[in-house]
Amino acid sequence: MIITKKVDFFILLVLCFFSFSRITLADSGAHLIGMVGTRPMGMGGAYVAFADDTYSNLYNPAGLANGSGGEIIYSAGLNRRREAVPRFTDYFGAVHAFEVKGGSMGIGGALVQGRSKLVVEDETGRDKERQIIIGMGYTMPLTVLPGESVSIGVNLKSIKAEYTRLKNASDEATDYGLDAGVILDLGAGFTMGAAALNLKEPSFDLLPRYRTGGSPFDEPFSIEHIFDLRGGLAWQSPHGLFAGNDRISIAVDAVDLLDNSDGAVNEDIRFGVEWTTGLWAAEPGEGLVLRAGGFHWDNSDFNALTGGIGFKSNMGWKVDYAAFMGDATDDYTMHMLSFGFFF
């Protein structure tokens, strides 16, 4: 399908509208446990080497150049929207990949929305964040290193945090972050990736104050987005592995390789499988899609299984559902639904 200037202008218009809106959005820190986006969530959050769509804005900006054409997606959490853990996370993102001299380039943007309920010093509060991401990726063929191509990417993000306690006492602040990533296409369907999230670590010290002035609290509430170095390996089979237009994809990630979380999420191993079945597909990559995954959050002995189902039509739209089932509580299940357009 031909990408026109009108489509490019539409993407920019949508992003600008949300950037200047007063909608309260949440940080991407929630994807430490893989709950942002139906496709990554269905694969257990294993996405560093697999990223090739608009979710690259969060997991690895190098993937912004690995798709073809454009894509717009909105995904929403369907339940547990007012609980402490997990924080509910809604996502709106867009990406456009196109050929340039010597390779291909992708430009993307995203906003992530949500809130969580917190208890500090026996007082119930609510944490909200708004994150706006603008990213760029570039893919070029390899002539020296082993492999077929290498993709690099970077994104900038603006994060606005707000913390409210005692209903009328609140405070807010804004900081900025920087992510970078690389994906190496090794050939034979194998890719290897690394993502450095929060190279510049956004942090906030929020001291809730009444609207009329003054604060009932002595100590601020601190929020920090850690520098999170992730590595991943993925494999995609050729189309027609079993029959027709089907395809199998497998991905494995390791999170917080430098243990900057002080033992909170390091050694978090994630894995995921995606099967593009080829059922009801007019072209390869379309039709019914099934996903499954999981991870072990080593230092807190937190385990989770995930799954998903989706359908990509030949008319430029797709829909996906994902479920997250963890063992932190007796009923630790999340559901997410997304709808998108591609061109």
C-alpha cells in the first residue's frame, strides 16, 4: 500500500493532539513485568530482540526500523485498574518505517497511561504518570561483522509524575529520560538485541501540598526510573513451517543485567512464543495469531504465565487480546485488549 504525505501528517497530528492534552498517563516502568501492550504481554514481555512494531517505542527503539509501512495501535488494560500492583497501563503508539539510502529508517511515538494505588505510612495515595516518547531507528546491511544487518535506535521521553494523598493534597513534577537499543540480524531467522532503558534516569521527589498551600507531610515520596540494561535472543521460522502461511517465533530476554534495581527485578528471565497460524490469511503474516509466554522474577520468587490471541486482516486492521496470570496473590490476573491499523 502506498504511504502518502496525508498519512504521515495524520500520525503527527494524532501525536501532537495527545502531547498537548491533559490526559494523565503512566510511566513505562510498569513493563518491568511485561504489562504494556498486548503483543509483548502475550509473549511474557520477551521483546528486546523481537521488536519490529510500535511497541518498539517501549522495549527497544532499534525495532522502529524493522517493520514495513506504518502502524497505529491503542491497547487498554481491562481490569485491576485501581490496584497497587500491577499498575494498570494503557498504551497509544504509532510508527512509520520507510526505505532510505543505504538502509531503512523508522520514526515512532507513544504515550502510556495509568495510575496505581499506594500505601505510605498507613495513608492511601495514588501515583499517576504521563510519558510521551519520540523515537527513531535505523537499519543498515552488514559488510564487516557477521550477520545480515544491524539496527540501532534511540528515543527521548518526557515523564510527568503526580502523587496525591489525603484526597486534596498533591504534588507533581516533570523529568526526562533517554533510551537506546541495538538489534543484530544474525541470519537464518536469528536476531540478538540489547536495550539500555533510562540511560538518563528520571527521578522525582514529590511532597503533597494542599491547594491552599502547605503540606501535611514531612518527607517527600520518591520515584526513580532505574537504568535497565536488557539482552535478548529471538528466532523466527520461514513462512510455511508446518503448512501454508504459518510461522513460529520464539524469544528469550534477561532484565536488569547490571542489578541497578538492587535485587528487585534482576535475573528476571522472560520467554515467549508466537504462532502465526496462517488460518484465514490472504498473505503471509495475516490471519489468526496465538501467543504464550512467561517469566520468573528471581529475587521475589514471582512467576507468571501469559497468553494471547489476535487476528490481522488483509484490510488494514488488527485486534489482539492478552492475559497475564501471576502467583503474587490468589487472583493475580490481568486482561488487555488492543486495536490497530497498519498501512
